[in-house]
Amino acid sequence: MSAPIVFFDIAGPDPAAQAAFFSGVFGWTVGAGGQLSVSTPGPLPGTLRADPADKVLYFGVEDVTATLETVVAHGGAVEAPRFEVPGVVVLGLFKDPAGNRLGLVEIKDGAPVVP
């Protein structure tokens, strides 16, 4: 039996600021105590990498560049602007106001855009 990912958290020193950021950028509804629920497209793909230890959550968006602009407008910072991995995916990386490294994957019709 596989072990599905059933929960995630994104830490930061100011939960109210984190709630405002993710609500403002992704439209998430954040409840009491920071509780939230986000939809997933089905099986959650992932990768194991031979890099220094790190974890990155990637969020599917229709326009990576526009979303990165929204990230900055809500106090985050762009780590890597929109870029293409030919034959694989279109990405962008950012940090939330608490410094968490996160990513964006450009999607169309619910599936990643493959350049």
C-alpha cells in the first residue's frame, strides 16, 4: 500500500500574515487556527532530487508571471522568474513573507503546460 500525502503545513512566525498572503495570492480560505483545505488534481506527482536537503511545494496556476507579480504585491519575493524546462514543465519560484521557498507550475485545462 502506498503512503499518500494527506496533509501539509507552511510555517512562519506570523500566522495572520501567512493567512493574508496565501489568501491574497491563491484565494485560499483560511479558517480559525490556520486551518485550510486546497483541492488537488488527483494523484500528486513528485520528484526525489540529488540536491541539498530542501522541500518545495508547487502550486498550479494559469499564468506564472502574473502570479509572481501577485506574490510580490502581497509581500513575497521572486526567487526565479518564469522559466521552461523543455519537454517537462513551465515553472517559477518564490519565497513567501516568512522565507519559505515555494514554486509555481503553469497549468492549462488542469494539466501542466509542457513546452
